[in-house]
Amino acid sequence: MRIALYQPDMAGNVGAVLRTSACFGVICDIIEPCGFAFSERALKRSGMDYMDHVQIQRHADWSAFLETLDGARIVLMSSKASTPLPQFAFRPDDIILMGSESKGAPPEVHARADARVCIPMATGFRSLNISVSAGIALAEGLRQTHSFPRGEK
């Protein structure tokens, strides 16, 4: 399982997702362009000392990312999706894709996704922070596929 971020806007959110990726031992794909200068310094505050332990795959654009799929499913997390997270069945090789913070995912990304999944929320709320959503979706995917790391403290 992997997390992918489509043209992320905020370094702090990316750093938090990278920290989550490191803690759970999953690769994080960054689909550029980013809305900030992608650098260790920009990400360090939220990623803390986990940055040395995360696996990052950077892709110049959406097309470059698609070339790396090798049969993996793209599971797009979207507030516009109709499949609730608890009803979706993950596979170990799924890629959980998050749209950009300011614009979400464009129509071509929605069209290419193999599944579109939402996180159910209380009435009246629009969305969760992208790093929180990524963590929730990844934890559910790892739970379903029995893929949580078994590291020791």
C-alpha cells in the first residue's frame, strides 16, 4: 500500500503525511508540481526527525505517475465520492490518492481512479485536513489487509 499526493499545496501537510508514511512503512508518491518549493527544510518542521526514514517517490506530473502503477489500483479519497470508507475493500497494492488541499483532484484524475472513496462525517461538515484523511484511509487499508508494521518500540 502507498499514499500519493496530487499537486500538494502545503508543506506542513506533506510533512505530516510523510511522517505517517514513515511510521507505517509505506512509500509516499508526490505528484508535482507542488504549491511550495519541495525541500527538506520546508518539510522538516512537521516531518520532524522521521524524514530520514520515509520513502518518497517524486513524479514530474500525473502522466509520469501513471507510468509507475504496474497494475496497482488508484483509490481516490474525495469528499465528492459515494463509497464510504467502511464499505470499501482495500487490496495490499492499492495506492491511496489525495487531491491537492486547495483544488482537490481534477476531472481527469477522478476519471482515471479505480475507486473513489469518502470518509463519512457528521452532517454539516465539508472535509477533514488532508493529512488526517490520509492517515485514516491508510490505517483502514492496513487494518483490512493485515499489513500494519510489527515493529517494536
